[in-house]
Amino acid sequence: MNSRTIRIIQTSQGTEDRLTEKASIELHDDVRGIENQIINVYDDIEFQTIIGFGGAITEASAVTASKLSVNNSSRILKAYFDAENGIGYTICRSHINSCDFALGNYTYVQDGDDTLETFDISHDRECLLPYIKQAKALVGDSFIFYASPWSPPAWMKTNGEMNHGGQLKPEYRSAWARYYIKYIEAYEAEGVPVWGLTIQNEAKAVQIWDSCIYTAEEEKDFVRDYLGPELHKAGREYVKVMIWDHNKERVYDRARTAFDDAEASKYIWGIGFHWYSGDHFEALQAVQKRYPDKALMFTEGCHEGGVQLGAWKSGERYAHDIIGNLNHGMSGWTDWNIVLDEQGGPNHVGNYCDAPIIADTRDDSLTFQSSYYYIGHFSKYIRPGAVRIGCTKYTENLSTTAFRNLNGEIVVVVLNRTDEDQPYVIRNNDQVAEGAIPAHSIQTLLFPSI
């Protein structure tokens, strides 16, 4: 059997390595029958297909970018959405009406207009839509755009305001379902087709910012009786509908309520989830086991607590969660804000967070955080259409996942969060190659399949 070259891409703490190509290693026939320190890659075992990776363009991101030079504003988008010179994002999420990462509460209709005759997305045309369009232009036809509401208009809700939770009043369920259709049509008219929707961002959380509560039954009924039929009526049945859009500890419970109702389930493509309540990777596997025809989509995650320039733990947190999600059935992944300002905003209630790229609007500078590079080890190399393949590892000191791209290339991601260098032997189809990963590092290994 001919030898094969494994390219190694590395990001490592305490070095200059940032998605840096290192010396390659060679796969050769396993004549000695090596048993120890092995990472097995089984490319004849297949799991889920990958849709892609991406991030959210919020009003906060777009406004921050608008305060920078044209060069830096464009540089941010290219860093994410350029497949060659960036990290190859193909997915973009945004918000229907305002979210906390907006300059304030806003909607697209005048108060009390349940006919939606005043529906107008002029607010989004100021900063948000132009920036989304620039991202789309970089990706082309494979651009995937989906949107989520944080709250219906205040007058549609039980608490009479967009913030602090509340629920959708029953008498406005029909109008609210048509609101999504208006949004889809308006964005489509702007040249941004809507690929998917989530019903409600964080449907269980009463937040000091834009929020709205749905029980599992309420969400299921809203899709079954209102939104699903309205999408079909409008000829938009192709739009991918996702429920939940909240943390993983209840992802199985929500899936069971919605997917066990056949009439509701026929309208639902999959379930969205966040990371804020911990790993719960097995919950994803439970959903996939019971509902193999439904997709698992990571719709949001960020490092909380404001800007933490230079923090390495944020990158490692991202990689740990991405690997765990992928190995338990996730098909698509979306970060939260693609860029925030020096404070971790703007945010109209002061809920400041970190982002993979931080822009200092005072001196027109950009800081690329560890999370940017760690995410890139997945998004740049595991391309849309890739299939997850079998992978085993010899130690809990490493985390691994493996994929085969459509061109046949095998991609293995290796994460080391420990304080010690870790040796390994990559083994595939009776060939082996000896390698090692430094402490607090991530590697992407690339090699051709046989």
C-alpha cells in the first residue's frame, strides 16, 4: 500500500501557531502491529452529514462594523466567510425584531396592527441587512441564512412589553405566524432568501431583554396549527423550521413533545440548541436515536461576562463543545455575534459578552481571539456535505472527531486541553503515522482516503 501524507494544521498556546501548517507526517503500513497511543479512523463507518458552520450577524455586529474603516469592516467578513483566506463560514443567523444585541427594542409593525399592513423592515436596512448581504456575496449560492425572534411586539404579549418574558396572547397566534411570512418575503425581496426559522430564541428563559416563553405544548401547537400551515399557504414549505433554540438539558423533552405529534412533526425539520447549561451531549444522542430523521442544529453559544482579550479558555471551550456535539449527532453549528466592540456590545441591557473577533471602535483595530482560531479548525476544513466517520482514541486527555469531505479528504480534529504534550498514532486502513500535540493546542489533520 502506498504511503499517504498527513498535513497538520495547528493552533497552540504560548506560540505563534494560529491555524499554522506544521511539518507533515507519513502514513505507512502497520508492519509492527502498533497497539498503544492510537487514534483510529474508520472511514467505512458513517454518521451524520454536515450542513456547515457559521455565526450570527446581529445589529450589534453590524453597527460595530459600521464604526470601523471600510477595510476592517470588510476584513471581519472575509475572515469568517471567505473559504480560502478566512475560516469558511457558510451559515448566518440573525434576529426577527430586536434582540439584546440590538440598540433597543424594535419591531416591524405599528402598535396594534394585527393585519400587518404596516410591516416594514426599514430598520434592518440601516446596518443589519447590508452587512448580511456582504457576507452572502462572499459565500455565494451556498449561503445559508436563518432567523429567530426574541420577542413578538409588546402588544401581542401577556406582559405588554418585549422584555422580561411574557407569553404570546392566544388571539395573536395567527397574526404572529403571518409575521414570519412577512419577514421571509421582505428579506427575499432584498436578495436574502430565508433558509430556516426557529420558533423562539430561548423559549424557557425570562430575560431582562427581549424574551417570550413557550411551554413545549404551546410551541408544538403554534407550529402545528399556525406557522406550519401559513408557510405552506405562502408557498414557503421549504423553509426549515426548528423548535426549542435553547439549552441542551431539555432538548430531548422538547423533541419528544413536538415530534411525537405527527401533525406538528411534519412541519418541523429539526431542533436548535445552545450550550449555556453544560455539555449534555448524550441528550443530543437520545434525540438522534429516537428521531433519526430530525436534524440537530447548534444555534447559539458565546463566552459570557464581557470581553476577555487573550483568554485561551474560550477557544478550548468552543472546541470541547463542538467536538462533543459533532460526536453525538450535530449537523450544523452557529456561533453568536461574529464581532462585538471593545465593551462586548453594544447591548441595550448591558448583557455584554465576548466574541471571536473584538473591534476597538476607538482606534479602528481588531483582535482575533483564541476562539476564532479554534472554531476555524472545524469550519475551514470540515466542509458542507462532509460525513462524520468512525473515530476512537486511547486517552481521555485528548478529544477527537473525524470526517470525510465530498472530495474524499479525511479530516481529523485533535484537541489537547491538558498541561502536557500528548503523543498519538493515527491509524487508518492498516496504516499508521506517529505524531504529537502540544499542551493546550488543537490540530486538524488532513489526508486522502484510500
